[in-house]
Amino acid sequence: MSEDLIDEDEGPKKRVLSNSQVLGFVMRLWLRRPVLLAAAVGLMLVAIGFDLALPHAARMLVDAVTAGPANADAAWAAWALFVGVYLAFTVIRNIAFRFWNPLASRNMKELTDEAFKKVQSFSADWHADNFAGATVRKLTRAMWGYDQVSDAVVLWLGPAFLVLFGLSVMMILRWPAVGLFSLLAVTAYVATTLLMNKYYTRPANLKSVALDSRIGGALADAVSSNPTVRAFGAEAREEARIAEVSDAWRAAALKTWTRFMDVGLIQNVLLVILQAGLTGLLLRQWQAGRASPGDVAFAITSFMLMSGYLRNVGENIRMLQRGLDDVEDVANFARQAPQVRDVAGARPFAGELGEIVFDKVTFRYKSADEPIYQDFSLRIRPGERVALVGPTGAGKSTFVKLIQRLYDVQGGRILIDAQDIAHVDQGSLRRAIAVVPQDPALFHRTIAENIGYARPEATLAEIELAARRARAHEFIARLPRGYETLVGERGVKLSGGERQRVAIARAFLADAPILVLDEATSSLDVETERQVQAAMEELMVGRTTIVIAHRLSTIRSADRILVFDDGRIVEEGRHAELVGRGGAYARLHAVTQGAAE
């Protein structure tokens, strides 16, 4: 299939890879461990040699038996050979698996790890466009898809083709008509299976796989939003929504399975033709005196061997296709370059002052027609407290995203401590910027792990000190398990104020030169706000601080207030100075004062 673009049910269009492209992705994983691969494949080839010898051993046994009891010694020798050949095949194949399984398990681990790493490298836009649950489903499906593809190709289809065509060639050399019929039947079986799989079953399977991902995304969306669902008494509505998605999957899956059954029926008809033709032709050879009873046994044994492999061919081509479809998303990820990536030779960010300079920056979101910043310039001095205010969409949050380099600018440059952030390592840059968001999202881990996330090597004493400075130690100490308390998904077991203080403790522990406070007290009650505000005041000491605020009462002490409007700074100054001017800030202040009354 060509690299056409198809629409998924959710998110952006994705590029569909051909089977050969996905298989190439899997084969590159095999080649990472050439010794294990060579040992497994080499032993498998030896086992195939013994499998090919089985019909000959059966022929020798039958011919020896038909010679009568006087030929008992030869018969027993043929019996020993018959048993020995099958035993050797079984033992050597088992040994081959002992090399193949370590290769498979390591590759499956690396595929998952690397796919997760790649997904993490994608931009904020990419993650906003894709359901988290669907992405998780794609990663886990790909791991098992790799297993299906690898087993199908190396352990089943490869040996099957060697045995099938090997037996046909051996029969051509002895009975040309019989061998040619066998070769024709095998070729027809394989070609029919491949063509029907590509043009008949795969399109249906791709749709059912996409709907499977959609189920994962819809379930994750509903489960993670369970408090909202309950708040609106919308359980039945969500159940109906999930039922609609799962019903679409049911219809697509049923269509896929029916098509697989249709292909299976055709395959079984071809097997009957092979059985009738192979044994019938050998009977005619026997009738004409050109074949012994052992030769007939050879034909019967060959058919049993071939029919077993052909059934495996049908099953494993279907398994191969399902596996390729499951791996396709991750193979696609591997081909995508991160939207924001480090330049070659990017050096670690090294800075402790926190000076921020926007130098004629131009930036436009991919979904916007016009840039939000055009030749935008600004300098924030080391240790300065700067507040960003203005209406929604004015460019305040974009400012913070750009200094974190969550997006690349289209023009100009951003300097932090005289370093162009486009030329430094992203991870080291973001570790130099501590962010306390309006609604902190905590991991479903312990409180200690959540605070320590800022600095994994921190001791428990350092974590406790950060919690004390954030006014969080008291409520943590009252919990039955203290710092070992699990906070629930996104921290749902904690109140808003408790989550804020954990986030502030994390920022204390990070000890970054730049601090971003994004409406950190807007949703708190008055008493909790006082505690959080006191913690933030201590946290701001000695750091360059950027405060995004709608409640202007929280920024009176800022060294400088920047009033944004449509990506431009329309006013700047201190609180009293701006109120006295009677401009945009004064109007915002009057509105907030009126709201407070």
C-alpha cells in the first residue's frame, strides 16, 4: 500500500506505511543482535533439514515393512531413523527458540522504550492533537505486534516456505508431473493468501485497529474526567458514548473476522485440491509400477507435512498482517522528526542569573493565520519580578512556553544568560526554569516522589525541608502515611491548596534561577491563598520571577508589570504608576476591583 494519508477518528491525519516499510522497521530491530539472530536462524535451518527428511524416512520404513518379516532388521533400522529424524527436528528447534526468545524480549523492551522516548520528544501541539489513552494503546499493541511479526516470519513462514518448496523440488526430481502439481498448488495457495490479505482483509483490519485505538482514547478521556462526569450526573451519557465507539469497533471487527474466515475457506479448498492431486498422482504412479508402497507413504507424509505448514502459512500470514498493522503506528513515530529538536552539538544550558532577552522574536502557532509575536523585543533583568497581565489570548502563556522552548520561534532569538536557547540542550534548559501552574498535575505516586521529581537524587531530609518552606509539611505530617502517601491520579486525593503547596515544594527543591508562577493562587480560598502566597514570596527571593496573573491584587509588589494585548506590550511599569496613567492596566484594575466588591 502506498503512503497515502487517511483520516483517523480522532486527531490529525496519519501516514500509512506499506507492509515492506513496517517489516523493514522490525528487521532493523533483529539486526541489533546479529549473534542471537544467526544462532536462532542457523539452528532453525538445521531443524528444517530434518523436517524435509521425514517423508524419506517414512518411505524407507514402509518399503522395509512391505518386504516382510524376513527384513526385520532393516525395518527396525528404518524405524530408528524415522524416530530419530523427528526427535532431532524437535530438539534442534527447541534449542533455536532458546536463542530467539532472548532476542525477542530485548527487542520488545527496546521498541517500547524508544517509542515512549520518541513520543516524549514530540511537541506540545502533537500531544494536544492525540488522545493519551490512544497513544498508550498504540505503544502496548506495537510491542506484541513485533512479537507476532517476528514469530510469523522467522519461526513459521520462513521454515514453511523452505519445506513446501523443498518437498516440491524433491518430487520434481523423482516424479516431474507430481512435483510440478505440488509446486503449482503451493504457489496458488501462497499467492491467493497474500493477495486476499493485501486487498481484502487488510483494509478492514486497519479500520478495526484504528477503532481499537479510539476505544482506548475514549475510555481514558472518560475515566480521567470521572469527577466532572459525576458532577454533572452524566454517567449514562458517557456510557452511551463509549457504547457508540465500541459498537463501531464491533462492526468493524466482525467484518474483519468474517473476511479472515472467507480467506480460510478458500485456503481449505486449495488444501483439498492438493491432497486429492498429490495422493491421486502417486496412486497412478504405483498402478503403473513406477512407485513403491513406500513412495505412496512418502506422498501421504509429504501432504500431511505440507498441509500442516500451509495451514500455518494461512494463520501466520494473518498473524503477520495483524502484527504489521499493530507495529505501524510506532514505525511511523520512528520516521517522524521531533517538532522541536536539539541542534547538532547542543551544549548543556549553563546559567544562574536568570536574565531573559527576546530579540526581535516572531512566532506563529501552526493553527493560526497571523503570528502572535512580530519582531517582539524585551529584556528581563536577573532577579527581577515581572508580572504579565492582559486579556486571554494576548500572548502571556505563549511567552512562558517560548522561554521553555516548547516551540521554536520563526524569527529572531531568545537569550537566557546570553545563551541562545535554540542552541542548548532542551532538558537542561527546562531544569533551569521552575514552573508552578494554576492546576498542578501530580503523578499517582507518593508525596515524597512528587516533590523529589524536581531533583531525583534529593534525600528525604531535603524533601522535608522543601515541604516546610512551602508550608506543606504540616498537612503531610497529618496524613496516615506521611510522605509515603499516594496522591491519586493527577493528585486527586489532595485539595487544590495542598497540590499547590506540593508544587511549590517541588520548585523549592529544583532551586532554579528562573521561576514561573502561572495563576498559582487563583482557585484557592482566602486562608489557603495566604499560606500559598507566603510560600511563594519566600520562593521568589533571589530568582528571576515571571508571574502570570488575572487577579491584579497578587502582583502589587512586582518590580515591573507588562500589559500584553495582541502579542504586544502596550504598557509597563509598577502598579501605582500604571493605575495613575488611566490606561489599559487601570481599566483592568477597575474591573477586578469591581468584581472583588
